[in-house]
Amino acid sequence: MDVRFTPIVDGRDAAVEEHTADGRLRHAIGVLARDVPAEEWASTVAWFARTRDGNVLDGARDAVVALGGELVPETVRLGPDWPEPPRDGHVFGDRFVGPTADAWVAWVARCIEAGQTEVAINGALRALGMPGSAGAVRDALVRPVARDAVERERRLAHLEALLDAHLLFARQGGVAEVDALDDAVFFAHFWVAHRPVVFRGAARAWPAWSFEALAARFPSATVQVTASRWGAWWRDRPSHHRDMPLTELLTLAQEGSGDGTYAVGHNRLFEALPALLDDVRVLPGQERIVHPSLWIGPAGTLTPLHFDPGSAWLVQRAGRKRVHLASPLEHGLLETAIDGSYNSVRPSALSDEERAARGFTTVELGPDDALWIPATWWHEVASLTPSISVRTAGFRWPDDLAHHVFV
Ligand SMILES: O=C(O)CCC(=O)C(=O)O
């Protein structure tokens, strides 16, 4: 919409010229000028200012109305001496929310810094459709709160710039692969940088596992599997669980396919098979094994895109898996998040180009390869063949995000 206004002519006299020289009026003109030539606004604003002693912009606003015009806040453009007012809102659920009160307070403080007067700022707020914000001006004048807001805004802009720079970096780097890794290198290059790494052959020295060997070793064990991981299954895990003999699961894993029967992380398999835990060794960065979980399933399992609050090594003990990873800096993925840590995006269903555009990197794990998944990194995991994997935590350094450089 436009500001519609028919300029008056009868107010243009010497007195009007005198008033337009007043700095306050120039502000008023700056506030109101958009599609109408500045001189015409000048005469109108000055004319009304002359007839009223109060807020020049009140007068200007009245003038617009009196003359049958309409002042639409979005079309108001402030003059060059004014900081850009907050305009952008954000989408919250399915609602559009305008700029926050904080943003307005910060803007008022910037206006003061720019030398605008209280009267002019109040007028500008009114013209911008924020008539209730006079309190913000008073706040900004008498309290440090607004200056703090300015500082916060600057800091936020700085952090956003940093985030984008890191994002660029994260996208360029891909996921590193190494054949050897010690604690020091792991700490300096991956833990601190909060970057995943594939450690090829990491579990080569562990006792070998195979479907047949596990079946022979634990012939009477019963394990819990997750059946039918459809919809938001994670909201009610127990209803998707069922018990089955380990030997049956191992046979099914080798002969079947799909996501219908999969022993996933919450299955307490290591509680059922404590002897198996003795075969699990620490990897770089770990001082002991914490939260071990065992994943056994056929080709075709698909763990949807999600992130975990703690870092972990995902170790492939038999078969192959494909993992699509994305950095937590990929803030676009926050828009499609479900229940916080899951996501409706299915990277495996996207084309290579779409995946790259969303910042995904893909790695494949073969027997005894391990992938370090840093806390909060998005990952979707698909098994390409019958598969046995182990996931462990227990790192030497607190897995709290303050220890990573990005936060
Ligand atoms: O292997 C899988 O299917 C999922 C593993 C996973 O999500 C994890 O280790 O965090």
C-alpha cells in the first residue's frame, strides 16, 4: 500500500519556509516522505507544526488524515539520519510475529545515539505504527537497558556472521577419514573442532563378531527388538518393542530386509549379553565405555534424521551402513525439526544436489570402521547389508557444548 495524500498549497508562506529549516521538522519530513516529493510534505508538515505546539509528527499525521490521506506504516521511509527500523519478523508455528519489543528498544537507543530527539523518535514510532512505544523512548533515555539491547544486537549480528563463516567452513571440509588416530590428534582436530571423523579399521583389533559366531555364543539369549518404526515412533518406544530370541533375530537380519525388525539403541542388549560387552574397547577420546548400545538388523533399516545430545563412536562390527551427516550449524534444518531432536527431512530420499544444498555429507562404514558423531550433529543411518553396530560414549572431556569451540 502507498501513502496517499493530496498536498495542500495554501500553507506555503514565509513562515512555513522558516519552520522547515527546523531540524525537528526535517525529521518529520524524513519520516513521512516516500512517494510524495519532499517539498510538498515539508509544506504540509510545517503548516501543521505551526498550528500546534506539540509533537510535529502528530501534526503531520493529523494533516494526512484531515486531507483525506492515509498513512500506512509499512510505507514509511525514514530519512538518512535515522537508523533502519526493525521490520523483519519471524515465523512462529504458523503465525507471523513482527519485530520483537527488544528490537524496537534497540532501535530507539540507536536513534538516540544518532542524535534524534525524544519528540522526533516518538513521532517516528507513531508513523511506523508503533504508537504504544513511547515508553521505550523513555526507557532508552533514562535506563541503560536500551544500550544493552544495542550491544546485544551487535553481538548477535557478530555471532550470526561467525556462524555463517563456520557453516561455510563446515560445508567445505566434508568428513575427515583417518587410518590411525590417537587421543591428542582426536582432541585437537575433531573434539575441539566438533567435527565428525571416520576412523577406518578402528575395531580391527577387537574380538571378531559375526552373525554365526554370536548365535553360537548366546544360543538361548532373548533380546528386545523394535518393530515398525513408523511415524513418530520414538514418542512411545515401549509400544514398538517386542522380545525375540537372539538366534531368530540374527537369522532374520541375514535373510530379511527393511526396517520392520531392528534391535536399536534402547534395547538393553548389553544387559542381556554382558559377556559381549567385554569385547567392546575404548576408542580415541574415551576413558571408559559408557551407554553402550548394540544395533542388529537386516539390510534396509533406516534410522531417521536426528541428533543426540551426547557425542558417540558408532562402530560397525559386521556389514555396511551409510550415514548422512549435517552440522548443527545448518540452521535450515531447525525449521523441519520434530520434537526437538528428530527431523522430517529424509536425506536418503533427496538427490545428491539437494543433499549438498542442505549441507549433508555422506559416509559409508564397513566392518570395523568407526564414525565419531559429535553431539548435536544431525545423522540418518541406513544399513546397506545385514549389520551389527555398537555405539558408545564415555569421553575424557565433558561432553558439554561449552567445551566445543563453536558455542
Ligand atoms: O545405526 C543406526 O541405525 C542408528 C545409529 C544412531 O543413530 C547413533 O548411533 O546415534
